Amino acid sequence: MNSSVIDFIATEARFGAHNYAPIGVVLSRGEGVWVWDTEGNRYLDCLSAYSAVSQGHCHPKILAAMVEQAHRLTLTSRAFHNDQLALFYEEIAALTGSHKVLPMNSGAEAVESAIKSVRKWGYEVKGVPDGQAEIIVCANNFHGRTLGIVGFSTDPETHGHFGPFAPGFKIIPFGDAAALEQAITPNTVAFLVEPIQGEAGVVIPPAGYFTKVRELCTANNVMLVLDEIQTGLGRTGKLLAEQHEGIEADVTLLGKALSGGFYPVSAVLSNNDVLGTLRPGQHGSTFGGNPLACAVARAAMRVLVEEGMIENAARQGARFLEGLKDIRANTIREVRGRGLMLAVELHPEAGRARRYCEALQGKGILAKDTHEQTIRIAPPLVITSDQVDWALERLATTLTQDFS
């Protein structure tokens, strides 16, 4: 590292809260699947800002939409109508088959909004006694970092010393339909779950799990809330991960790739029953649904479809997964993934995944560890076959490297 890089990192450490532990690289530019650091070194981005940059860094069409709208109108608040919100509603509803849309900013806001909405539905439509609504969630979940959300996390790092927490959540194992059936009571209003647990290490449930989950929720008048903030918008090789089992959620949460990495945009998608319970003054956001966000999101959705990124994610994801499984390394415990949402889990004796990510940085790949033993791999959906093969060569070299 040269002195300027050290200065950037030291200044960040001096003034910033230490709530992240970044890989030691200072990035200054991005284009497509590539990013460059302040020293001019190029890296293949295999994190995509946790799937927020699915369309690739600085996509020219999304950039053009953002610049054009920024010259016209950026923010009105929801006290007034704007000429982008209705078009955003119409286009995202057509794309996803939704009936109602609630626009927010961050993924965590979408989750909090969904929790409020399904509770309100439970009291006003299902007839749950006031104050007794229950929401079922899964162990090892990750739905965000707000106080309401971390209260039902099972990760001590996430919830330790942040209590007291709000009641009303029941935690069951992920991928266990029998546990869900046993946990449901007359006061259960929703089951909130990720189609694939991303932060937990790209954990994929057993085949048929969500088919059974859908049946149980329907039979018990429970809203199925799918957090597709990471998995949605093509990441798994389908528009929505729910499509792998041919089901439809009652509430779908989108974020991250909804703006292509340009601006915080999220949305709660649902039916008239759930979002129809909200009345003026009961929920809102100054920036939610602002014209700049809507213009950016419209462009982000458009390029995703028009440029075949979802289909490319399926093709390149299959190529990447097969290549990872072909790596013969004693360090590897398991390789798993769907589309371009992939993970390599290491044996504990191989050491922490962080050092492999740091070694990959030296070979021109940026990836991130999670839960100490797992390397997540999630490049932008615009990656090519040649780039996948290039990455696989470097991953194979790194995963067979002797760190002793």
C-alpha cells in the first residue's frame, strides 16, 4: 500500500465508527464487473455490494436516467404527487405481478414496513386480539440492522447489548416445514423468511420446502413474507427466487438491485388486503417514492430485462457453480449456490475465510467472508463466460494455497 491508501484507511478509522471490518483496499472507480483502487489496480467484484450492483457498476443507462431526473426534480416528499411515482408503481407491478406497492429507501425499512403492515392486517382483517400478533421467523436470519429487526436475530454479534427488544416473534429452524406447522397459532399473522439465507452463508432450503410453506400459510390464513432484498431481481437466475418452486408470496420485499447501486430504493409489494389497511398518516417516509429514486429504479428494472441479465445469471451461475465444484482442494467443505449467489464453505481446520479473501485480493478478485468459514461469491449479473473462467482459475489457485 502506498501512503495515500494508508492515509484513507487511517482517516476512516480515526473518524468513523468501527462497525465494519473492510478488506484493505480503497476503491475509486467501477465499470461493469470491474472496480479499480486508488493505485490503479483492477479487481473483479465478486460481492456486488451485497447484490445492490447487480446491473454492473455505473451502468450507463441507469446513470443517464439519474442525471436527467436530477436536472428536473429530486424530492417533493409524499405531501405532493410527482410524475415518476405512478410510472414506477405501474412498471414494478407489471414486472412482478403485484397489486399494491409501498416505496421505501433501505431494505431494513422495507422489512419494518412489512412487519407493521402484516400486524395491522392481523388485527383489522384476520381478527387477532390487539397486541397479540405473532410473526414467525427463522434462525440465522438476516433482515437488517434496525432495533426492531435485530431483536429476532439469533446472531449474538447482531443483537448483543442492544435490548430490550419488542416481543411478538417466534424463531424456528430454516428449511423445516414441520417446525413451521407446529409454530403456527391462531394469532400468527405472518411467516417472514429469506428464500435463500444470504448472510448465513448462502444456505439453500431443501427442495419442496417453499411449496409446503405456501400450503401451510394458505391453510392457516398466514401471510407469507419473502425477503427478496438480496435474492430478488435476477440474482438467483429467476426474476424472484420464489419462482424456483413456482409459488407466490403474499408480501415480497425488494431493495438493493432495485436501483442498480445508484441510490437507496426499496419496496414492499403485496396484495390489497395487507397494504390496503394503511391510511394517511399511519406510515410514511420523506424520501420514499421520491422522483429521483423512481426514475433510477425504473431504469434499473428496464435494463435488467432488456439486456437479458436474469437469463445470463442462470447461465453463468451454472458455469460458476460447476467450476467451483470441480476445484479439488482439501480446504473446501461444501460449495453451494443458485444463479450468481454462490458460496464456498471451508473446513474449520483450513482457517478463517478472511485470509482467503485477502489472498484473492492479491490475485485481482474482491470477495467477502461471512460467518468465519464461508466465502461468498456474487458478481454482477453482466459477467461473461471468459470472466467466470478467469475468476475460477484464481479461486482454484487460492483455495489450494498452503497458508501454514
